Amino acid sequence: MSAFTLPSLRYQLNELEPVIDALTMDKHYNKHHQAYIDNLNKALNDNPNNSSLVNIFKNSSGELDNPAVRNNGGGHYNHELYWDILSPISIVSKTNSTDLPVVQKMISQFESVDSVKLQFETAGLGRFGSGWAWVCVDNTTKDLKICSTPNQDNPLMNLPGIEQGTPIIGIDVWEHAYYLKYQNLRKDYLQAVWSLLDWNRINDRYVAAIK
Ligand code: MN3
């Protein structure tokens, strides 16, 4: 398997200000995410294979049994998704999202996007310790689901206790994602970071997941 590398961002580290400060972005992207990638490559070099990360996640009796692959593979996948679905407010404000299929789906299933946001906040606040909050597409019904996972697990992982689905929104609720600016106020961070969501990116993931 070729080595995983840090994905480039579509924005500068200071462009998510004031919601996410540049120092948090620098440490989170250049240090935390890079460390997951380095440790994932090391773990897979110790046990070479030709599977994609998604295939590793879905194969419960394979490399996922190795905690180094589970934690660092999840760490890499989750952060790549997180960076991808965020964008600077100056860009977000230009996006008219009401006609997007994912927004239509949220309204038809939950009555409003605000209702999704509220349930998402509850999921993120309810996750004790470190983890992630998710909006997923159910693989069978194609309905939306809101959940959270511990540590660097994600809904693609075929593991006991993990609600299965294809993630379209994933927000990091580890303290390293928000503590410098929000300290212990995880709720304030969750509410603020929602304003950075790039609905075109989320819609692309939704459209792919319902096929
Ligand atoms: Mn993180």
C-alpha cells in the first residue's frame, strides 16, 4: 500500500477565524492529523495489505482488530472528512443551500435543518470524553441518522456498539479541536462550527451515499 499523506486544505489555516482560531488549526492539522497519518503508515507497514481504509473499516475481522490501525485509520479518515466539509464563512455565506437534495431530505425527515442541528449538538454534547458527532446516511433505508462515536471510531466501522452508516457530516469533539478558544464550552464550539459547514460538499457526499 502506498503511504497515506496529509491532504491539502482548500483554505488557509487562519481562514476559519473567528470560529476556529489559526493556532488550533495549526496544531490540529499539522500535528494531530499528521501524527495519525504517520502512525497509520507505520501500523500498515508492519502488516502490509492492499485494502482501502473504507474496506478496512467494513471488514470487522481484519486489520481493524489492530488498535493502531483502528485509532489512526479512523483518525486520518475522520479528519480528512472534517477539513473537507468546512469552509470559510466568507464562502459559506454565498451558498444558497435550500435547493440542495440533502437539505430537502433534512426538512422532509426532521422538519427543519435547525432540528438536525439541535439533535447533532445533543449527540456531540452527550459523547463523554473524546469522540465525534455524525450525520450519516443509513446504508439500507437511505434515511439520515444522527449519532456519535468514541475516540477515532466512525460509523463505517463494522464494530459492536457503532451505529452503522455513511458519514456526510462529522465534527471532532476532542478537546484539541476547541479548547484553546472555547475552553470547556463544547456546546459553544458545536454551535459555532455549524456555521462553517460547506453544504455543497455535504450534498455531494449525500448524493453519493444514496446511490
Ligand atoms: Mn482531532
